[in-house]
Amino acid sequence: MKILNQIFKMLMGLAIGIVGGLAIAAAIVVAFTDTTFPEFFARFATAKFAEAAGAGLVAMAAFIIGFMVLIPVHEAGHLVAGLLSGYKFVSFRIFNYTIIRIDGKLRVKKYAVAGTGGQCLLLPPEVEVERVPTAWYNLGGVLANLLVLPLLLALVFIDGHPYLSVFAWVLVLVDVLILLFNGVPMKISGTANDAYNALSLRNNPVAKRGLVLALKTNAKIQDGVRPRDMPDEWFEVPAHINYRDQLEVSLPLMAASRLLDNVDFDKAREAFENLYAHKSEIIGLYVKELECELVFLRLITGDADGASQLLTPELRKYIEAYRSTMSSKERVLCAMALYLDKDPDKAREIFSGLSGRRADYLLQGEVSSDLAIMEEMLLRHDRAEG
């Protein structure tokens, strides 16, 4: 859904530009003529202009409402199709809020992933990887948007105020955009869409294994299990990886994360450095996550200069933006406080803060892992200082 967010931002920027331009034009006319502000805007208060302006505002509202409604419809399609294929419910995220089952009850927690508007995560059926169905799970969202399209088209032909027709046509446009960007096989900024995944998984056993294991590990982590306590075979990395395929890359990424969870910092750094060497091939979101982990690992292995090279203003902003939903960012900030700021008290404060807020996080296994790693880091620092 990243491209849809970009379109939304573009249209919002356009609307702000139009309003700002009108305000500047009014100021110039008033400053250099005898026209007053009321007289200037009165010239635009004709029936035609008012009608056009009203239609524009309705279109903007419909565009925003369309995404707010049709993205959940898309994710619900993934959910229903997955459940019908034998998957089990894990979590359902719309924008920054995720519905998750905890102790048999549905709870809502805050969680965000950069560049996405929603996500439906399920647990694959317990069969051999090659037998796990993936087509319906991937295409369920597209089918849901396709099913609602006739209903939206029907709204267009309802007799009523012209604004109703404008509203309906924009909803149709939004639904068609979602259909195109998810139903036509393509990669957007290196990220494969639903249709691309549905086709490629049929002939790519490595990517299919990446998808299945990513879903399984995610379900375990949400249940509070740390990567080190999961089956060893889940973290075996194939001899050849296509780094342009995010599902294949997920396999060495999970293996590297497990080394970190095992507090094997030297081997973890080597694994993450090897991945980062392919950053030109890997999708942007993964690159940011690699940089976050390498900041931590370079700091804890004594390479403060190497960590500082990665800490661009953009990466610092990314870490701050996601520290409230991703505990790994608190771990990185703790290491920065300890090794860059030389402020152990600040580092312990970050550790204590995360410990006190651990129930707020969605990925409980990740929180347990990050707290354990931070505690080990602080102990090592105290031993070195003592």
C-alpha cells in the first residue's frame, strides 16, 4: 500500500498548494490595487465557482474516506481468503492499530510499519511447506475490492445531488487504484505486490519457504516466544539468495536476528554486514532495519565510528518514529546512550522505561529479546568499567 500513501500525500500537497496559492494571490491583489479581501473573494463567489469548489471539497473528502474504508476491505479479503484456505488468525492491522488475539480475547494494540496502510497476518496450516496454499491468501484482498466495485458503481447512477455522483466516482477511482496496484503483477519500490507474489510463489520454493517461516515466526513472536527458542530448522539459510526478492531475503534476515537474540554479537554483526553489502538490491524498509541493527552491533563490538556513519538524520528520525511500537528501536537508543553519549544513567533509564511499558508492545517475544540483550549489554559495560 506504499504507493497509495504516496498518492494520498501528493493530493493533499496539491490541495494545500491550491489554497496557499489563492491566499498569496489575494494578498498581492489587495496590496497593489484598491481591491479589498472581501471584494476579491466575492468575485469567486459565483454559483459556478461555488459549485466547482464544493465538488472539489467533496472529491477530496471522498478520496480520504475511500482509503479509510477500502483498505480495511482489502485486508479483510486477505483474512477471509486465508481462513478459507486453512490459515489461522494471528493479527489484523489497519493503519497504526492492530487487532490481536491474547488469551483467547481480541485486543487492540498500536503498531506501525513504514509505508503500509494495513496488513493481515495469519498462521499457515501445519503441512509441508510445498503444500501450503498461498494463491488465495495473496489474492483475497484483490478479490474483495473487485466484489465491492459493482456496489460503488451502482452509487454513481443513483439520482440525487450532483455531489453524490462526484463522491461515488471518486470511491470507484480509489477502488480501481487499489485493484491496479495490487492486482497487476508488479514491484513498487522493489516491493512485490499481491499479484506478483501469487504468481512467483508458484515457481519459487525459496520464496515460499520465506513466506511460510516469516508467518510462523511472527505468530510465535506475538505469542511471546523469542527466536532463540524456535526450531533450529526454521533458520537454515539456502546457499543462494535472490536479494531482490523480499521473501527470500527474509530467510537470512531471520537467521541474523536469531544470532543477535542468542547474544552472539560478533556472528550477528557478520551476518548483518553480509546482508548490508547487498543494500542496493534489498527493499528500502529492510535496508533501514539493517542499518538500525548495525548501529547497535557496531556500537557493542567497539566500532563507534562505523555506527556514527550510519546514523544519518533520516535514520535517527526513523528510530525515533518507531520507538513506541518497535522495542528494537529502544534497544538501539540504549546502545547510543551508552556508547555514543557516554551516559549510562540515560541508557538504564531507557531500559527501565521499556521494561515498564512492555505490555504496550505488540511483539512480546521481541520485547523479551530486546530487554535481555539490553540487560546483557549493561552488565558487560558495568564489568568493563568496574
